Amino acid sequence: MGVIWEKKLKQITKELQDSKRMLNQERTKREEEAREHQELEIRAWETERRLRQYQERERRIRDMFKYEYWKRISPLYSMELTDLRKSVRPDTLFYSQEEKSWGVAVCYCYQCREVLEAQYFSSELEALRYMAIKQILGISPEFDTCMECYQNHMKACA
């Protein structure tokens, strides 16, 4: 009877060791998963923090640009018509009889200097303000070739 109990005891001991080993494997596996999950959460938190910092920095820069923009442009709205005429280039402003409005040249032909595209305004004051804003922002008229100059050039080349 002692042999049967010894076998039974060995079997139970072996099962207990296997159970402990499997439990330890499972525990280490879960600990690894938890550690990986925690590292991922920390990485996500750091990324979110950096993103918020970048967004805040971008917002501050945008606000600064808005402030600088309005600091430069706001005096234009209180300037008199004569002061605006003095401050802008007169070559881009014209009065269109057919449109019965003031135009600001947006695009010229670089050969004949004809206005190809223009922005029209109901008053000279609006047109002058528009021109002044474009000058402050450093936006100059574009240059292109009109159809007539292009055809003349093609005839000359042929």
C-alpha cells in the first residue's frame, strides 16, 4: 500500500509542480503584457503631450501673426484718401469706364503692359486700401503674356 501512496503522491506532486509552472508562465506572460501595455500608454501620453505642445505653439504663432498683421493693416482703415494715394503705387490703380468702378491690376502682360486681370471696387478708397494691404503683405501683380503678344511672338518665330 505504501507504493501506491508513493506513486499517487509523486503524481500529485508532479501535477502541482506543473500547475505552479503553468501559473508562473501565465503570470510572467500577463506581467509582460501589462508592462507592454503600460509602456504603450506612456508613449501615447507623451505623444499626446507633444502634440498639445505643438498645437499650443502653433496657436501662439498664429496669434502673433494675426497681431502683427492687424498692427500693420489697422492704420489703413483710419487713413485719409490723400494719405492712401501717397502710400501706394499708382501704376496698379485705374478707373474703368466700362465697369464704372475702380480697378486694381492683379495680372499684367509682361510685353505690352496691358492689364489682363483686375479686382474691381465700388469706391477709390476701397481699391486703395486693397492695394495698400497687398503692398504691406508683399503681394505684387503677376505677369503673363496676353493672346495678342503670344500670337505676334509665334508669327515672329515662324
